[in-house]
Amino acid sequence: MTSSLTLTATPADALIDVPRHLVVRGAAPGARVTLTAHTTRAGGVVWHAEATFVADADGVVDASRDAPVGGSYQGVSAMGLIWSQVPEDGKSRDVFPQPVMTPLVTTVVAQAGHSAGQNEHNVAMSSSVSFTQRLSVEGVTRREVREDGLVGTLYLPPGDGPHPAVMILNGSGGGINEPRAALYASHGYAAFALGYFKGPGLPDYISNTPLEYFAKGMDWLRRTVKPAHDFVALSGQSRGGELVLLLGATFPDAVSAVIGYVPSALIHSAQNACDPAIGREGPTWLLDGKPLPHIWENNRTASWAPFDEGPPPHRHAKAMLTALDDLEAVERARIPVEKIRGPVMLLSAEDDGSWPSSRYSRMVTERLASHAHPYPVEHLDFDHAGHAIVFPYVPTTQLVYAHPVSGKISTGGGEPSANALADERSWTAVQAFLARAVAERAQSQGQS
């Protein structure tokens, strides 16, 4: 008598940051069970992963309990079949749906062979299940913003509000970070993803970007959504992480909290996102029409050679480290983070291939401590992780890439499993950080 194999995935339909419970039942005790996952992502590219397990004495495999004996990942990981996925075309990096509010559907197939001691002619059994990952819950609304010279997208949570607000800024790849905005909105925040280059009607390069543009963005956000407790946080990654610290220091009355993903403690030149006519050592940020001093400016030790030379993939962080040996240049380029009037959260990666975000984040926390910063400061540094910290649960395998502006073949560093853990733990911490920051803001205003 042959039992039937069943594969379940719960919950079947939920936000992307909700882990799924994959369980196989009905296998022969000790049988090898292979799970294969396929997801069609941006551009219609199929991403896939597989893992082989050994069924327990009850014929059960539980991906949240059991480590695979072979396949795309090692160790116990409930969502290993997602973060270990690779694209079938071998080169794609875009993992989010287009448009962003379109759900991602993953199909998992379980195949169970015979167990030790069974006859070889026993027919392998199979079962399949699909589950859906969403970036937005039902009721989230999306609005393209093309006014007041601003280019971005506003996502609003369900309900009338008012809601606390977050403005989201991308890094040196430019564009508009809609996936993160949609997820913030799904967790109750009025989320404004603001583009500042490589977007419709925007410059192609990061060079000579005026900080007043972002102040205008925060003003527009306040007028438009009238945020709860007048709370407007900034969330940015990479160059956006540098930018949100700089904006908090430059416009302290407008910024309620700062979240810096793999940020910098220093103002940098335009680097890989530069206008070629200006060069990578030209300025990035302008204030009152004047360029802000940056780390590469009049730096006596800085050298691009460790980045430029040798075979790809290149590690940009190696060049950045040479610039830190000129202590006077470092002091000139430091972001005056002590001027920030609100809590600060930093998320860094110990094996960051793009720049030394762990060291930079420590520089920020040390400076804030030395100035007795009166607000909470949190720093999470992830061992063996690289530059691409986003949120769970997305593929983390594509470590090598051509920079979206310069085309330079580089690596963000890290290991897929460590990057996946950083995605998961950072997002949990960010949600808790924001909830506390909003509550403290409300309390300071005498509101419950």
C-alpha cells in the first residue's frame, strides 16, 4: 500500500517579509525528498533553487526544522529555497515584480524516492504547491509624484490616517525605490520613494545634486500626508545612507529619525555614478549652490588603483580604505551627525565590497557618543554579509554585478546565507526602531 505525498506552504498568501512553513508528509521514512522552487521575477526571468532532505521516521520533511543534505543551500533555513535562488539566464539581478504591486508566485515541487531497504522499482512520488509573496497589503495605494520639481512615488497605507511618514532614498544606482516604499506602507507608514537621478525627467548622474531638493521633498510630504505626530523619518541605502545622515545633519528640524543602510560617515565624491564630463572625483552634493567638501578632495593617500587594477570583480571598498589614511581629509569630509535631532539606526556589513560600511557606522556611533547624542542610537553589524542588505525574503546569490552607471564589474561582497540573515534581522530591527521612534515622538508631544 502506497501513501500519497503532500506538500504544504503556509501561509499561502502574505507579505514578502512573512516566512513560509514548507512541510512534506507521506514520504517513506528515511526517503530522500527533493524540493525544487521556481519563481518568475522581473522581466519574466525564472529563478530557481533546490534542496534534498531525508524524511524522518514519520515520513515528514519540515524546511524550518531540517537541514538539507544537498542542494542550493546548507543549514536549517525556512526560506532557503527563496534566498538561494539563481536566475536561469545566469545574469539577472532584479528580483522584485514589475509593477511593484504585482504579486510574486513561487511554485515548489516535492519529489520523494524510496527509502533504504525498499525496492528500486518503487515509483517516486511527487506533490506541488504555490505560495504568493506581496510587497503591499490590500488597501495600499500608489501615486506617482511629478510636481514641485519632484520625481517619486507615494505609497499610502489602508485607512484614513494620519500615518507617520518615511522618505526613501536610493544609492548610486539611482531610480525610485518602490519596493521598500510599498513594504513600509504595508506596515502603516506613508512612504515616499523620492528619485534624484536616473529617473523620469531627472539627471542621469549623481554629480552636483542639490540638498535643497530633498528638503523640498520633505516639505511636500508633510503638506500632502500631514503625518501623525509630524513624524518624517529618512531611510536610505549606500549613497542614500550617506545622504540621509547628511540631510539629518543639514535640516535637523525636518528629520524625525534616520535609518542608514550600509551608510557612510563621510561625504564622498560622485564615484561610479558620476557625470563622465565631471569625473568620479567631482562633487556629489551641493548646498546653497556650493559643493560640499568630500573625502577624495585634496586627499594625500587616496588611490583608485586597488579598485581599478586586476581582474574583475573589483572591490570598491579597497580604494575607499586608502582615502581613510589621510586623517585631515577625513575630518574635512565628516558628516556632522551630532546635529541630527532624533534617533539614528545604522545597518552595516562586515564584508561590504562597496565601501567599509562597518567602519563608517562605527565612526558615526563614536561621534554621536562623543557629543552625548540625546536620542537612541542603534548599530547592527552583520558578519560575513555584503553591501546588498534589503529585506526578507529575496534571492541573495547575485554578488557580482555591472554598476548601473559606470558599468564596472564589481562585487558587493558577503555570502548568500549571511546576506539572507542580514536581510531578515535588519528588517525586524528597523520595524522595532521606527515603532519606538514614533511612540517617543508622540510622547514628547504629549499625545498617546
